[in-house]
Amino acid sequence: MVINNFLSKQEIVSYLQSSGAQLKALYARSAQLRDKYVGSAVYLRGLIEFSNICEKDCLYCGIRKSNATYERYELTVEQIVASAMEAERLGYGSVVLQSGEWQSGEFVEKLGQVLKAIKTKSEGKIGITLSCGEQPKEVYRYWFECGAHRYLLRIETSNKQLYESIHPRNEKHQFEKRLECLETLKGLKYQLGSGIMIGLPGQTVEMLADDLLFLQKLDVDMCGMGPYIEHADAPLSNSKKSMFSLDERYRLSLNCVAALRILMPDINIAATTALQAIKPLGREVAIEIGANVMMPNVTPVECRGDYLLYSNKPCVDESPECCASCIDHRLPLSGYKPQYRKWGDSLRYQNRSV
Ligand code: SAH
Ligand code: SF4
């Protein structure tokens, strides 16, 4: 059986705004629940940003279709499989294959080949998460049959009005479609991951509380959420709406991690890279207060500079080895240990089948 705690919207708002002794108590409770339910091990996923080709124009994102400043790339099947094997060599039990959103038969088929090859070459040792945006049901099903078993699709914000203010108003960027994809993925038995951006122009603490309740209602197995960070070539960076400062976005992101851990003690929660873009040890702090997943980058270093979703993205010039050494050396500072060579499925997913 899955484990939920019930909090009112007002209680969550108060958690998100807490400071001093109340904040300390919040973090202590979330860390305690994490230790009790999912344990102190930190699961690892090697992140492979395999293509920055995108058909969408999300107003916040650096690799949106209309941004001509990046060279567009697409790793070959062999390169993606080699990156996955590099992840295995470094001891990561799972990989995340992430890309821009691209709906084409060629793309679907190619990713199918990649999935099958990773399964065969690693003898099933590597767990595979996909993060390739909105796709038709038959495509999600095909990729599942080829070996993917987790899918990450952030709702970005559960507030329809806010969602519409951060996307172009056309049929390619529809809130209802995003919701439909999340339901489809769930129906297909993927381990479902979703999440939000924190500190968007016009976003309030009340909206964030609704987001956390939305994630609980959606019954996600995994969550990745982190601060929104401006990208100079993305139009949202010119917004005149009221916004939290970067420091406030960082703090709110940590508080969201802690509050979600209380709401859903048995899910996997990622310590996201965007936290590290604001504070060098942001990910480790997130682990201390309730997150239990890290995603070290294994993308070939020559592509990283063209996959900048936001400014100040960390580790752009670093090799997979460098990111591995961060996990080895920095993570233990938080008192938590990386868990090598384990898929690291979420306990909630396992609990659901009991
Ligand atoms: N194309 C896929 C996956 C790649 S984008 C998709 O959109 O689902 C992965 C995530 O990066 C997005 O879901 C979004 O939450 C995050 N992202 C994009 N631009 C960002 C920014 N400026 N600041 C913080 N996160 C951002
Ligand atoms: Fe494309 Fe994803 Fe960026 Fe939107 S967030 S522009 S879908 S890569």
C-alpha cells in the first residue's frame, strides 16, 4: 500500500514560508521520514542529454525551437549506448535519456533501437528513464515494450493560467494535453515522474502548495522540481511580473522538497541540478533534507554547451568522470552515501503492487 500524509493547503503554505525554528523542525521531520521509509541511500541516474532538437517554444527554455544561438545536435544510436555503458562503468544503476520534444517516426524508431541495445548490452542491469516530452500513446507504449520503465514529464505548474503564461498559445503547448500525457503514462504502467519549476514570474506560494497537492493526487512515483532560472535568449527572462529572488527560489525549492516528502514519504525525489546552479552545494543540501536521487551528467562534454536549458548551468565543461568524482567526494559531506549498481525504483511503485 502506498503511504500518504494529509496536509491542508494552509499547512503547506505555512511550511513553504517557514523560517527559524519552524524551518528546522520541517527539515528534521522530512529527513526523518525519508530515513524511515526510503532509507539513507542515494540512488544515481546517469543523465544523457542525447538531443537538443525541439519542436516546441516554451517561453522559459534555452533550447526552445526559436533560439538560433545553439548548434543543434543529435547523438547517434552508438553514441547514446556508449554513454549508457559509461554510466554503468561509473557504477550508476540507471540512466535518464533526455531530449527536446520531437514527434517523428524516425525519432521514435531510433530511440526504440537505443532502448533495446542498452538492455542487451548491459544484460538488463541498467534501469532506463525517458524524458522526451509529450508523445502519442502508441509511442509511449512502444518505448515501454523496448525497455523503458520510467518516464519524467513535469507538469511545470498545475495552475492552468500560469501554464498558459509561460508557453505560447497554440495547439503544441496545451495544458490539457500535458495532463492527458501524464494519465496515459500512468495507465501504461510506467513509473511516473513529474514536477514543477519554482519561482516562475507571477507564481505565488499558494500556487506552489496547490502544485504539491496536485502531485499527491496524481500519485507520482518520482518527482523532480527545482528553481526556475532565467535564460537570456528565452522571452520569459524579460517578464515584468513579480518574482522571487534567486535566493528565495532556492529556499522555496528546498521547502517544497521537504513538504512533498512529508506528503508522500515513499516516493523518489531528485536533488535537481538547477539547485546547484544557485548554490554549489544545493543538491547535497536537498539530499540532507529529504531528497534521495541524484542525476550525475554523462553527456559527452562536447555537447553540453549546446544543452543549456537555463543560464549558469553547472558542469558544462566537465567530463562524466568529474561528475562521478563529485558524487564520491561531495555527497558524503551530507552524511548520505551513493548507492551504486542498483536500479533504485521508488518504494511507492513497489508498495503499489503489494
Ligand atoms: N523536452 C522535455 C525534456 C527536457 S526539458 C520536456 O520539456 O519535458 C526538462 C525540464 O527542464 C523541463 O521540464 C523544465 O522543467 C526544465 N527547464 C527548462 N527550462 C528551464 C529554466 N529556464 N529553468 C529551470 N528549469 C528549466
Ligand atoms: Fe523543448 Fe522541453 Fe525546452 Fe520545452 S522545456 S522548449 S519541450 S526542451
